[in-house]
Amino acid sequence: MRIGISTWTRRRAGGVETYLADLVPALVDLGHQVAILHEVDEPADRAPIVGDSGVPQWCAGGDPAARERALAALRAWNPDVIFAQGLEDPLLETRVAAIAPAVLFAHAYRGTCISGTKSRAALGHSACERQLGWPCLVRYYPHRCGGLNPITMARLYKRESMRRDGLNQYAAVVAFSSHIEREYVKHGVDRSRTFRLPGHVPASPAPPPARARKAAAPSRLVFVGRMEPPKGGDVLLEALPAVSRMLGRPLHLSFVGDGRCRSAWQARAEASFPAGGSTRVEFTGWLAADARDRRLDDSDLLVVPSLWPEPFGLIGLEAAARGVPAAAFDVGGISEWLHDDVNGYLARGTASAETLAAAIVKCLADPVVHARLSRGALRVAASHSMAAHLTALLGVFTGVQVRLQEPA
């Protein structure tokens, strides 16, 4: 099968590109041909998705001539299917999707929310259940759905409305979670065209370490992801004193990643937990996959303090593959991989430092419980293989082609 992939950047800027870096080689190994159309080649300090692997790649960003050349090249390559990851320009997205039967991977809330966060900052980043429409413009400022620039609000509303209106151009919409699946059905996608794919964990060359922690040793927590307000890093920092008090042992917390909130969170950590104290907080920046795995191997617990409705939270499975259980707020698609008393605990009820601290302590207070959760994490990860993901994805591609060949 000839699979054309459209995506924002050809570099590993975030979760979407990391997914593609796992997916593309797996598709090639199965004998499929893959090509990539992208808009930008940044950030320059990140590794490319596929590098010099022989996969054709065309940049449609920059001047209009470059766009036309990229579209013509993809069209001449003659893909059997377009696997769309989302582009910044909805007009370009529409033109790419017209080249061949297109399948959209709904990684988040594209076309269903002005800001893309599906949350309201004025209400503690609580989840929004509304459909995208003009009433969103009325609520945008009172609910602090985004920034304060009215021009930006209008521009984003126009863009997301175009994306919403273009959803019917896709022969299928796939997602990692039933939560996102329901979101797109609510926005007009026929239920028969939505598919939930099993999350995947790429095989690691190094097996996870044996875990046998001592009761009095420091508890090692890790946060992995973008450092943005809805990700809840400030709530995690607020929870640490209560966690330390209830556990009665030192804490080490690593923030892995970067974003707009990094400097503010780092300043708060330095003020709240001075050097030499029982609680130590460090900020590592983004780490390559092997370095991130080593950091997970040195951690007792992944904490996902997201306040917004996470579409899925693939980092939970990646940590589980290293035998690391998780504590997280019960938002969005988190509960589709985090199961109470199996591979961690959900912080239920009001999303607060108190409920998060309670979930963290339940995971770490008893070494016997922690060991059981660690074993449960490995079982959960084992049930989410790349092979199962590929089988489901290729089944969608094949089904799309079959349906389009049926007489009207």
C-alpha cells in the first residue's frame, strides 16, 4: 500500500511526530511505501522523524510555489491513502485530503475548540463539553478559553470552524481513545466512520529494570510533557509538601520537557524547595527517547497532573513499558489506560493538590502495593503493542478503499 502522511513538521517536535517516528519504520518493514508532506522543518535542534531513510519528503511551507511543488509531487507519487495528522493551514489540509482517500488521526481537539484545549482557565482548566459554534465566542473571555487578543480569537475561531466543516472530507477518523471518538461524533462525523485504535508502545532494546525499592529511600517522581498551564505542573508542585508529609520520606521530582511555563514552575520550585531540603526538584529539558527511558527507569512513579481533558496520554503507556505506575487526574482519555489498583491510581473528584497528593501516596506508601502496580504497568503496556496498532490501522485503510470501490 502507498501511504502518504501529512503532518506539520518533519522533526520530532512533540507526541505526534514521536508517534510517526515509530510508525513509519514499522510500515516500511511490512512492505508498505510511505511518503511525507510537511509544512516546516523545525525546531532545528530536534531529530527528523525518519531522517535519510529513503522515504520521500516534501515541504509545502514557505512560498506558494513551494506549496504547489509539494502538492504536485505527492499527487504524482499516487498514494492509495492519505494519513492526515493535522496541518496548521486548513486550506492546505483540504487540498492534501483531496489527492486520495483520507484518514484523519484525531490526536486532539482540532475542529472542535477555538483554543484546542477544550478547557476553561477561569474555572480551573475544567473540561468544556460544548460543541464549537458562535456561542464559544461569547464565552471565550469570561471563561478564559484562550488569550486576551480579540484578533487572535477571531482568527482561531475561523480556522477551527474551517476544520470542523472539513471533517466530512475524511473517509474515516481514528483516535487513541473513545473520549476523542465521541468528541468527533458530537461534531458531525458519522459514527460508522470513527475508529478507536489501540495505543502502542514501541519495543525497547533494553528490558525494564527490576524494581525493589527500600521503604525509607527517596520517592522518585517524574513529569514528562509540555510545560503549559493545562498540564498542571503548578498543581503538582503544590501537592509535594503533603506527599512528603504523608510518606515521611524525601522526594525527588524530575520535570522532563519544556514549554512556556518552565521558567515559572522552576522559579516556584526553587522558592518552595531550597537546595539541601528533603524535597528536590529538577528540570531536565527535552530528552531523547533513550535518555527519557533511563529517566523513567530511575523513577518510582509517573505523575500526569493534567487539568485539561487529555485526549489519551500516551506517555502513560511509555512509562508502563518501563514498569513505572502512574497517578493522574481522571480527565479525558486517561482512564482508558490508567486503571485503579492495576497500574496506578486516579485522582478522582475535584482536580486539586489534595486529591493528586492522595493518589500519589496510594501508589507509593506501601512497597508491596507499589511492586504490584509496577507489575500491573508491565501487563498493561504488553497489551498495547505496535503490532496490534498496525493491524487496526491497516484495517481502517483497507476498509476505506473497499467502501469507496462499492457502487453507490
